[in-house]
Amino acid sequence: MTRDGKVFAGTHLIVDLWDAERLDDIEHVRRTLVEAVEVAGATLLHIHLHHFTPNGGVSGVAVLAESHISIHTWPERGYAALDIFMCGDARPHAAIPVLERAFSPGGVRCDELLRGETAD
């Protein structure tokens, strides 16, 4: 990929959500990941989620032709950690509003890494 004169493999977003809701609802998490993939213009290959007890946390990954979206939730803390890594024509930043609508976080942090960026 090339953007702003930089050559790299893909965009990797590290996303933290605080004071978020519905982090223990595995079907809601699944639907949210599917919507995030669609809105980003990526291709879903497989999705696998695991529901933990007793806290109800959810961990999982949506495997994409363009890479992946992973999620790990701590509902007892209202916290979720996500990785959104995409290459090609996919638009990983477009997934952020989907996450905001789905989980209604009080706070969001998104850091961007350009994976595989060539050193000059």
C-alpha cells in the first residue's frame, strides 16, 4: 500500500473503549464485528468468539481476506480492547463509528500503526 508517500503492508488500529455497554452479549459482539467488516469494505472469511464465565467477557477474532479484527472485553470494567488490521482497499477507520454505536463507550482511544512500513 502507498499513502502520503509511505509504503506499507496495511493499517493496524489499536482501539480501546472505556465505560462501554453490552460487552458481555456475544451475539451483539458478533453482529457488531460483521457490520464493522462490511462498513470497512473488507471480506469476512471466518469469525470465532468465546464467552468467558463468570464475568461474561468475550474474546474472539474476525478473520478477513484483508487481515483481522480482534476483540477482548472486560464487561465488569466496561472495557474493550480491539485490533483492526486491514490491507488493500479496506477502510479500517470506518469501523470506529460502528463500534461507538454498538457499545456506547464513554471514552475511545485509537492509535494507528502502518505495518510493514519501509524504513527510509
